[in-house]
Amino acid sequence: MSILLRPYRYNDAGNLALYANNPRIAANVRDSFPSPYTLEDARKWIDFCVYGQSADTHLSRAIVQDDQLVGGIGVVRQKDVYRYSAEIGYWLAEPFWGRGLVTEAIREFTAEAFSVFDIQRLYAGVFSFNRSSMRVLEKAGYALEAIHQQAIFKEGTFWDEHLYVKFRT
């Protein structure tokens, strides 16, 4: 099963709200990810991706299968002494988990991010309980760089953050 990464479109809002409104997804991402995730949240996100992002610092793509949004992936370039690093983040609709789609998306998007930005490294922080995301990153060629102990506070508990990195080759 192959995916397509493309810019967000306004007609993605329905699927974005449908699939992102999932507590199992919200549990694995930052608290700034709305939960519940409404149609209004979806429209605001798409507006940000279409009009609000700076092309110098942000790159976001919809993960699409059969012309339907099934997830999202993006990078944010860092600033100051970290300006040659960017953070990658992603999510996938639960009905599509376990099919290798995120691994494919990360591989493709990593290549795009390195071609768009003059960066040396991409990194992803993964909550210690999200073993699936760790395996996905490893399959996509990322390596565990560090474990930040009790760096995450999510749903009333402190968790370790596993930091994965991929360097420009």
C-alpha cells in the first residue's frame, strides 16, 4: 500500500477531524494537539498550513491514501544555535496502523525535508510508552540518540522521552 504526501487542502477538513479526534492519537502527541479534535480545529490547522506557516521554518504534508487524508507529517526548523536542526512529527489514523504507511511517509518526508532545508539533522522525541513509533523511526533509518529521563508530563504522569535522529548524508 502506497501513500502520497501532499499539501493540505480545504476538502481534507472532514477526514482530518474524523481521524484526529481519537484519544489514542492524542495520548501520543503534544498537548497542543486538540482533543477532542473538531471540524473547526481541522479548518484552523489547514488555514495555518496554507497561509500561516513560514516556508523558512515549517513544512507540513497530509498523508494521503486513495486520495483521502489518513494522517499528517511535518517539520519545524529550530532557531539560534539549533538552526541546522529540525523536529519531525507525525500521526496516522488508527484504522491504518500496522501497515507500514508511517515508515514510508517518514522516509519520503525526510528526503523532502533535507532537500528543502539546509539542515544537518532531523529529530523526533517519542514518549517512552510509544514503542510502535520507536520501531517506525528505526525502520525509517533514524537512530536512538538519547533518553531524556522524566522529560515529558502527559496525562498526570512523568515519562521518559526517547530522542531519535537522522543526519544528512
